[in-house]
Amino acid sequence: MSNEHEHSPPEHEHASEAAGTPSRPAGVEDASAQALSDALRSSFNIVKLLMGVLVIVFIASGVFTVKPNQVAIILRFGKAVGVGSEQLLKPGLHWAWPYPIDEIVPVQVGEAHTITSTAGWYYQAPEEVAVDAPPQAKGQLQPGVDGYTLTGDGNIIHVRATLTYRITDPISYVFNFANATNLLQHALDNALFYASARFTADDAVYRNKLAFQETVLARVRQSAEKLKLGIAIEPREVRTEPPADVAEAFNNVLKAQNQGDIKIQEAETYARGATNKAAGDASVIVRDGVTRSNYIVTTIAAEAKSFDGLLPRYQSNPELFKKRLLAETMERVLTNARFKAFLPERADGKPWELRLQLSKEPEVPKKETPKPE
């Protein structure tokens, strides 16, 4: 009996076989479920770890650096973050939400930007630009290739300008214009034509180049301020040249004008020297006249004073005064005379007769020169 019970299969096994389905022990099913649960749990942990890593990487990707010569503006969904000066991020480390939430717009404010206008300049090949080669005479300008400007006296000149500028208002420079550089380029081109129309060719090319340059810069600054570009313009170079075909004629005119200026300067120098000399001579003459006048006045005043002193003596005894005055005068006149003869007037009023014997000077014998033997 016991052997029959041991070898007889359970009833559910018989049912399974009757249904045609293979049967497994209950312990095997529990182990499979446990293994599946562990696998799912491990996969879920790995997924959570990966998601955490992705979140950290996502957040860390928002860290950025603003360079020393830059400022940065954060756009959140296309709108600047902050108000006023707070919108500008200074150099250093900063954080923003990664794209597409935030967008970083760097602006170069610490360095100078250069812009050049060749709208009025003749054509130059790249190799000619490198060595700054002068233009060659071609007989005529090439339409659409050579640029030029018209001066106030109806002449043609070539003009080229180079400016440097720094950004002073990054928000206005970046957000108020689609391309502020192109706008400034057009303003510089306009300034060249504007200045050329207000100067003659001689003034723009030779005589008054500094005033021409200042007019160009003033026009560009006026346009930048009117448009509120948010930049500070610094002058660099404004060049003017005559057309190559008439450059020699321009140079000849310049040489003649320079020679004329030299002659005018020489004449002005001579005129100043002659005027100064004449003024000096006149001053000397005037001073000499004043000195002589003072001497004469002083002398006459002294003589008048002496006369006034002698007048009472003369009035008291005129004859004695005359004889004394005559004696004093003769003594002064005959002081250095070797031979003196005094003939007073005769009592009868007739002149004296004075006879002088003048002999010829004795001849001095000449010494004979001995003749050579």
C-alpha cells in the first residue's frame, strides 16, 4: 500500500497532464519571481542614478565664464534678465539655465573695434593693399570699381577713412539694432561724401586736411549720437588723394603754391625787419632830437641866466665891460695861435695897414743814390 502511495502522482499533476500543460514545482516559481524583482529593482536604481547624473550635467552645463574684456547678457526666453546695469554680467564665473531656456550673449567692450570705408577710394588688389601701392593712371575711372567723391568746387578726389570705436552701452548696441556695425559703416561712408562736398579739392587734399578729417569725425559722431548706437568713436586715419591721371597737375599746383607761400613769407619777414628797423631808427632820431632840444634849451637857459647876471655890470660901465669881454674873448681865441697880431681900431676910424714879409721856404738838398758798379 505504501509503495502505491509513494509512486502515485498528485491529483493536480494528473490534471495538468490531462490539460496538456507542463508543470513546475512551486519553489522554482518563487525563485524566478524573486530574481525578476531583483533585476527590476537594480535596473530602476541604475535608471535613477543615470537620471541624477543627467540632471547634474544639465545644471552644470549652465556654468559659463565671462572673459576680462567682455560683458555678457542672459536672455531668458528671448528677454534680458535683470534691470539696468544688472543686466550686464562682469568678467568671471556665472550660471544660467542651459539652452533653450537661457541664451548667453557676449559683448566685446574692453577692446577697440575697427571699421574702414573705401566707398570713395580707388580699387586696390589684395597684394596692392598689403604694400599700400599708389594708384596707376588708367586714363579714366572704372565705373562700379573705383570709388570717388565730388568736392565743393566740382573736382573728383579719392577718400578713405579708418575709425576705431569702443562699445559704451552694450544693451543698446546689441538689442536696438540688427547689425550696428553695418549701420556705422554706412554712417562713415555718408560722412566722407558729406565732408567732400564742403571742401575744395586743394583744401581736402593739401591745404586743410586736418579740418577735413575733423569734419568727417564730427559727422560720424553726430550720426552715432542721433541713432544712440552706444559707442565711443576714436579717430585713426582719413586719407585723401587726387586721381592718378591728374596727380601730376595737382602736385605742380602744390609746388607753385608752396613756392608762392615761401616768397610771401620772405616778403613778410623782410617787411617786418624793415618796419622794425625803421621804427628803431625813428626812435633813435626822436630820442636824439629830444636830447638836442633839451641841450639847447638848457644851454640857452644858462646863457640867459648868465646874461641876466652880466647886464647890471654892463649898464654900470659899458666901456669897461666891452674891453674886459674883448680881452677874455681874445685870450680864448688866441690860446693855440703861434703868431699873434692884434690891431685895435684907430681913433680916426681908418683901418690899420699890416705888412708881412713872407719868404719862400728853403730847399732841402736831395741825397744822391750811389750807382751800383
